[in-house]
Amino acid sequence: MDGSLAEFLDQSVWTGKVYIDGWNDGTGGTEAVTAPADGALVGTIGRATARDLARAAASAAAAQPAWEATAPEERAAILNRAADILQANADELIPWIIRESGSIPPKAGIEIEHSAGFLRAAAEAALEPRVLALKSVDGREAEEQLIRVAHGVVGVISPFNFPLILSIRAIAAALATGNAVVHKPDPRTPISGGVMIARAFEDAGLPSCLLHIVPGGAEVGAAMCADPNIAMVSFTGSPEVGSKVGEACGRNLKKVQLELGGKNALIVMDDADLDIAASNAAWGTWLHQGQICMATGLILAPVAKAAMLAEMLATKAHHLPVGNPAMDACALGPLIVEAEAKRIEAIVEDAVAKGATLHVGGKAKGTMFPATVLSGVKPGMRAFEEEIFGPVAVVVAYTDEAQAVELANMSDFGLVGSVIGSDVARAKALGMRLKVGHLHINDQTVTASPIAPFGGRGRSGNGSRISGPAIWEEFTQYVWVTTKPAATPYPF
């Protein structure tokens, strides 16, 4: 990619830079960003340190009050312009997403469209009323109000798998409600998860110092959780890191919003069309190589149909080529790093050693991992217990509805559940017994909307939500205001 040909994402603007009060050098030097498919250089980004984080947080805190005082219509207009800019530059941005995150082109296109959707939804939320009238409980003639006010500065930490969407989702919500933002993208995807966003808001006219991008490692994340100028942290990522973020924020009395992983069950009922069920299971399991928190992690099928469903999935897997999506026509791209491929291979080997059947796939080649199908998976196997975060279809047989619910609820996660069946009322009744934050009837698990609250239970999060009505719930807090017509005396 020649930066001289890319007017919007011109590399001469941001190469070797962080985004703190504009494009500047970070104190951590620079870092190469490489493509997971072949290790080729994608670009060079500046690297931030804890010192940079402190500088960004202080700058954001100074700029935030004026932004909160800005008319909601003006905030909304900037968010909508940022959405327009992303969509207008989609042809330029999509190849960057493909190379940096290993996305196939349709998935990269989804990143642009959904990110624009989150921006537009946040713009609408900015215009919602933020004042609620209360009746006075002591009978005085006095006006009482609950007013939602911004936290101040929101720290955002995002992952590598959907770097643009999962960064913008929180950034847009925070800005819409009057906060400033300091954002740490995943160090493996700082261009899609950081540079693109900074450039979009620059061109949209966001006032300076309200958004800072600080690419860096764990040191920067820890500093974000401790910095006194940051009032809230929004984290999307693994439960292991999320628990550390939650602990650090708790020590520092910060609000924290956690959106973590999932071991999401898709239950195929005995009256389901098996062809349609297999199609849903394949999409939910293998989209973006399974590197999605909502990916279908367990496919629960009646004992009489489980073997047939596994064979149908194996047939589909044989027709899904794996390759470098920047160069090859493929259905699956690379995993983010080779170590992930080795980890997933070990999970498959564990299942086979304990009695599961491997129908297809299961062996890594560098960062490439083919669509894989396991059947006969049972509790006690890693494939049943762990979030795989890779392209492995895990078929589990159940005897009746009670056992299906029991198996689905064995997980410590609680993000998504899906049920596929001809009797919709029966499918929904079963689904409502699942301990999840999202439930989809006659659909697979990878489903999201910019106007629906997103989040889960247990190891999938801390009960917080993001997007939709949750924008005001999570990214602001109440101030209780009482007003008397005039002051009155008290007995003392």
C-alpha cells in the first residue's frame, strides 16, 4: 500500500506516531505492524508508554467540560459525519483491515458498515432527554430532577478480532454522552483499531484533545486503570485480562464495563430442519476463523441427529478454503498469531484422545487453521469446557430438552444462546432457560445490533452492557438536583 496514493489514510501523517493532542511521537519508540497471514509489514505505529497515557488523560480531562456543554445536536452531527467518512473511504480502508487482522473481504466490509451504524446510533442517543423529573417525597413544593452527566474521561481498551467495530462501539457511546476518550487499541491491530478512527474524527471536526489513541502493551492498560483523570474503563477482550482490569479499576474506585468471551451454545431441536441448522452452525462457528466472542462454541443436537449433523458440517468444511485473504480467494483467513493455532490444535488433540471423533481439519499450518469438526464431545474435554476462539465445530449429543439446557448452562460463560426449531414458542421457552445476555431463536449466535444492549453474564462480563439504551446507563451517572423557590430556615 503506497501512502502517497491513499489520501484519507496517508501514511506520512501517522507512521511512527501516536495520537495525543494530534499526531506526535510516543515515548516508547515505534513498532511494526505485521500481517498474520504472511508476516509482511503492514505499517509502523508509534508506541505509547504509561507517561504518554498520563499526558493523554490530563489533556482529555481539560477538554472534556466544554464538550459536555456542547449542544447535543452538534455532538450528533460530528458522529454522523464520522460515519459518512468511514463509508466514503471504505474501498481504501477494507484492504487495511484484511491485511492487519486477517479478515476475508466480506468481514472487512462488515466492519465498515457496522462501525458506521454504531456511530449513527450513538448520534441518535446523544439527542435523547437526559433529565428525569421526580416527585418530592416530603411534600414540599420543590422541583426535583435526575440529570445524567458524563463521567469525564473514558478509557477504552479493544481487541484484535473486530478492531474497528469494537473500538468505535465504545468511543462513539462515550463521545455521544459528553465524555472525552483515551483509547488503547490492541497492539496487533492499531491501524484498524486506532488510526482509522482518529482520522475519521479529525475529518469530522471533533474538537482537539477529546480523543487520544495510545497504542501500547499491558503497561499502558494498567496505567489507564490507575490514572486519576480517567473515571471509567470500557474493556472488550478475554476474561483473563478482563478480570485484571476489573480488579485494578475496583482498587481505584473506577466504573468498569466489561465485555468478555463466550462459550455459546446453539441448540438444534428435534423438529429442526437439519440443512438449515447446519448452515447456521457453520456460519456461527467458522466466520472470521471463529475469532469472535459470539462464535458458536457448542452445537447441541439430539442423539438421533448428532452424527448426521456432524457429517453435514464436515461436508461444508471441505468446501471452505483457507488462505491469505489479501491475495487468495478463501473463506477462512489466518489466526492472529501462530501460538493461537498451536493452542487450538492441542484442544482438538485432547478431545480425540478422550474419545471424540475428528471428521475434518484439526491441524495447523503456521497461522492457518482449517474448518474443523469434532463430534462425540463431552464434559471433561477441553473442547467442551474452553472458549476455543478458532474454527472448530464442537458437536455434542443430548437426550432430551432438560439435558440440552443442562449442557448449555454448564459453562461459566453467559454471552449468547441460540435455538433452532420449527415450533417457535417451544424453542423460545427452551431458550429462556439459558443463562445468557443474548438469545436468538432460529438464528445462529453471531448476531449484534447497534441499538441493542450487548453483554453477558458470568465470565462473559460483569452484567454491564454497551450500545442501545445502555449508552446512557453505562457512560453517564445521575446527579440528583432539588430546587426550592427560595431558601427556608431550619430549627438550628
